[in-house]
Amino acid sequence: MRWLILILVLGFLVWRWQAAPSGDAAEGVGVAPVPADQVYPGALRFAPKTRAAAGSTEVVVVEMATLIDSDVGFDTLAKPGHYTVVEVYLDSCAICRRLESTYPAFFAARDDVVVRKVHMPEGGLQFSSTDDITRIKARIDSFAVCGTPHIEVYAPDGALLAADRCGDKDGLEFLREWIRDETGLGG
């Protein structure tokens, strides 16, 4: 029974990913569009460093099931006074591992950045009833995660700077360019 439910949920997610609108039509996907004046302006002259405490960079892992159960969004993971990168990942995601390998050099260049890694379990989420499936599907839809890595970047004031949406990877490209500009490494 669990396999059938998992296959149905994964089938829905694949369908959702393929059917997702792109560009301005993606507004209804669950992430508000970022105003044009806040979108990453090319080669990173990103923002001045904030006055974070020395050595204050950190990576915190959060389980996706915890976010679903606590009914909070990715924005609640933002650390005030720091740029916060929220990365939804799978352990088997090669792009996620390659991106993670650039974090030490990135942290050396920017001590005002923290990373919140949201772990998606390889075996999928566990359901105990059909009500669970409905509730969890609605919560997953609200996150607008259509693949890994899923990246969202928040400013020190908590404002969303860049985010992946179903059908595009604006958040990932934003982060890659930022890391490349700060360290010379590709993400």
C-alpha cells in the first residue's frame, strides 16, 4: 500500500513539474514573484557584507517532514541579520553535493551567510492515512518544490531575493553566480 501511495504522489509531482507554467504565469505556483528591482543584477555586486559576528556562518539541516508538521514556510528559516540560503536536497542529488562542496570557500569569503538545508527523505514521506496524503500534498504544493536542489535566498531583513519555481531555477542560478563571484568556484 505504501508503494502505491508513493508512486501516486511521485506521479503527481512529475505531472505538476511538467505542467507548471513558466515566467510571469508562475505566480500561482506558491511563491510570490520577486520584484524586478530586487532580482539578481548579473555579475554579483550582490550586497555589502552585513556586520555578522566573526565565524557566524553555519549550516543547519531541517527535515522536510518537520516543516510540514509545524505548518511553517521556508521564510521562517531565515536568520535575521544574515543572508540565508534555503536548499531543499536529496542525499542522492549530485548537483546538491557539488553545490555543497563550494560552501567552505563561500563561507570564508562571506561570514554573513547561513545555509538551511531542508532534507527530503530518499524513500519519500510516510503517510498514515488518506487524510495525511491530502494534507501533505497541500503543504508540498505551498512550498513549490518541483525538484532538487530547490534554492531560496533571503536578505538579512528576511526579504526573498531569489527563488526556484516549478519550471525554472532562478534561485540556483542566483546562488551559483554569487558563489562564483565571491570565490571563483563554480557551483
